[in-house]
Amino acid sequence: MSLFLLVLTVCLVIFGGMIALMMLSGTPRYRTEPEQLMALFDKALSSSVSETEWDTIIGYPIRHDDYLEGIRRRAQRLMEEHGRHGRVARGKPLLDDEGREELAALRDHLAAHTALRRRED
């Protein structure tokens, strides 16, 4: 009987510790910065980005900056209008020619906005 109580106590301590650890730890958040979006756009323009990388960054909402969220949504719209699933796997660029032109303009706009914001700070 004492062995049973010892095992039960150890199990309760372990489970209680795990529950406390989970409740006290916060949910990890990924914070997208303008430099990361510009690097992604550069990779997409040079046809060296995978669809998985594109979907991972562009598919994650940006809650800390409304301007970056707008850029992300425009890039997502570009993929919907000018990209097709599986293009990279077939050796083609992520976006068609018109989509790459619009992405280059979006990248330049983001770079100018980021430079202006840094100058103000």
C-alpha cells in the first residue's frame, strides 16, 4: 500500500508540475519585421523562394503594424491573382511577369516607407 501511495504522489507531482509549467508559459508569437518582408520579396523576385516559405510568412497575420498588414495582404492578393500552386516545383517563378512587376513596386514602396520611418525615429 505504501508503494502505491508513493507512486501516486510522484505521478501527481509530475502531472501538477507539467500543468503549472504549461499555464505559466506564454504562447510564442512570431513578429514579422519590414526587413523580413523585403528579403522575402527579393527572393521571390529572383525566383529563389519556395512556396512553403512564401505561404508561411505571407499567411501569418501581422497584428503589431497595420501598414505591414496591408503590405502582407497585397502580397497575398498578388499570389492569388498572379501565382499558381506548384509553379516553383515545375521550375517556374512564383509569380507571372505582371505579378513580379507589381511585387517589385510593392517592395520599393515598402523600402521607401521603412527608410522614411527610420529617418523620423
